Amino acid sequence: MTERESEIIELIHKEVKPALGCTEPIAVALAASKASEILRVDPPEEVIVKVSGNILKNGMGVGIPGTDMIGLNIAAALGAICGRSEYGLEVLKDLTPVDVAVAKGMVAEGKVSVGLADTDKLLYVKVTVRNGKDEAWAVIEDDHDKIVETGINGEACDMRKGSDGKPAEDKSTLDYKLTVKEIYSFAKSVDYEDIRFILGDRDLNLALAREGLEGSYGLGVGKAIRENQHEIFGDDFMSFAMGMTAAASDARMAGCKLPAMSNSGSGNQGITVSMPVIAYALKYGVDDERLARALILSNLVAIHIKGYLGKLSALCGCVIASTGSACGIVYLQGGSYEQVCATIKNMIGNITGMVCDGAKVGCAMKVASGVSCAIQSAVLALRGKCVCETDGIIDKDIEKTIRNLGEIGSSGMKSTDQLIQRIMVCK
């Protein structure tokens, strides 16, 4: 393995990891668990949660694993009672029915409060737990599992600084200086044994999809597509991919206790970036090595684009994730680098502007729409068709096109994000 290959694999491990439950409430649960571990009391008398607007938006309506409840209050209570911070985004995987009952009692008794933090950070969580005169806290910033500060009784420990007191090195996605061309080359040439781990995508997200089809979760989008494949949707690859991907989202967003393999801090994005590729492999008998290379390509394309957007924005993450899966499908059909670029441009020329109005069971519908657009974009690219650089935000250069999308999502839609949050809070 070369040094550069090692760097890219490091990035994949950083951004592709198991996550149990929607990652915004899970970030709150993680901070609560860390604070409670510091205070060493179970359960604390009071839990105080302060979050950025985007965390609040994405935590208001999504199901919490192992409960029949939604929202940040129950997530914080569970984190404080049974969470284990060493599990990261799977912080609640040890929860029991007894833990759920105690957490529900805390919420009902008003022992958990949630409010907006005074911060410019898009991803920010501070959870303070109190018992008598003692209190401890934990702060998460920028990444859902990145604890940057802890403290107890007024004494803080800033993890953003190294032992020498200087800021600790923390590479962002953009620091890796990826390009689509390098991603495509890496996916094709890297030693299979070095990327075999990515098949964990299939293990986790396929299990979620099957659970979504077998159970009764959320709106049942995936189940509706698969059960109406003959009368309405057709028994083809598109409906199969849409149904399987949406079913995984149905289960996850409704509080299923199975983890997803996330991408860039989002389980739904992890599902959307991988399940259409996995569905293609299932339908057409693709071997593990080809699947692994396609998943590497799809995940890295999504990570690369997300680097320009940030972890949270007003732009729905399925736009980015389904762009990644479209590239994976093109690869599985023998597509070239130029066709991968055309696919990305087709996607950006199509569903840019789909807004994120919070995490919820309805996200499965957006996921299904993203998969449909991904397959359309891939088919067109493989036929030599690409949105022209004279159209909209598309540029002749693929990297400039991606930067244009990032600027729209991170800067251009700030006021949209604020308006969405205001509407949601005032309902």
C-alpha cells in the first residue's frame, strides 16, 4: 500500500462507520453519556441540552432506537442513563427496556431540557448533567462523534489542544485534496485486500433494508414500492433499488435497533450511497471484489462532495449520497472516468435544491427520489449524455461543478435553513 492509498483509506475509515439511530439525536446521547461518565451518577437529577439549530431541526421528528418516542429529550435521557461513550455513534447499543422506562420517566418529570445554543457552529451539542451541587458537561462540535471539551464543577478539559497547549491537528475532508479523477483511479487500482472492509456496508445496510421490508416502519415507502412492483412500479432494477434503499431508511428513521453504515456522519446518506449499488450486485450477480470497488467509489465521491458542503446544511444529504451511488452503478456497468464525471453533472443538474426539513420517517421518500435520479443519471451518462456546461451551475470542469454545488448548499441556502428551522420550531 502506498502512502497516498493509506491516506485515502484513513479518510474512508473516518467518514464511513456504523451508527445506531439518526446521528443528530445520537450526538446528543453521546455527549450526555460522556458527561454522566464524568459525574459518575446514574441517573443524574437533571440533564440540560443546548444544541445548534441544525441539530434541533434533525432531532425533532426522528425515532429513537428501542423506544416509541421521537426527539432529543429521550435521546439525552437514554445517553445519560445507559450510554457508553466508547461506542461512539453506537452509544445506545446496550439499552434495555428498563433503561427506556427510566428515561421516559425522566422526560415525563421534566428532568431533561432542550434549547438552542448561542453558537455559529452548524453542528454543536453541549450536554450538562447535574446532581446536587455537582455538574459535568461534554461538548461535541463539527462531527457527530467529535467530543471537543469536557468538564466538571467549573474545570474544563479542552480536547482541541494537544499536550503542548497548541491546537491539535484535525484534518478536514478538503485537507486530503481529493479529486474525482484520483477517486476513480484509486477505486480501480487499490489492492482488494486493503478495501475488503467496505463490504461491511452490505452487511449492515442490507440487514436494515430487509428489516424495513419485513416489519412495519414509518411510512413503509420501501415496502409499498416492492409490494406494488408488478401493478405500478415494474419488476425492474430501478424499482428494486428504490424499494430496498427506501426500506432501509424506513426502518432507521422509525427507530429500528439495527445500525446503519453511515457516510459523512449520516446513516441515511450511508444507506443511500450504498444500497443502490448493493441492489445492483444482488440483481446481477456481481462478485465481492467488483462490489467493493464500486462501494469505495460511491462512498468517496459522496465524501468528496460533502467536504464542500459541511456535515449539516439546508441541502438534503440524499442529493450527495445518491450522486455517489450513481457513480458506483456506472462503475459496475464498466463506465469510464468521463462517464462518472457525466453522471455527477447529471445529478447536480437534476436534484440540486432539494431541501432538508429535518430528519423524519418521510426522509425515505426523498431517498427513493434520489435513487430514481441516480439511475436516470447513470443511464444517460453511459449513453454518452451529459448536462452541458452552459446549463445552470454546471461547469466544464468537474471539480468546479462540485464546488458550485457546495457553495449553494453551504452559503447560498443559509437563509433557507433559518426559515425552515423557524417554521419547524413554531408549529
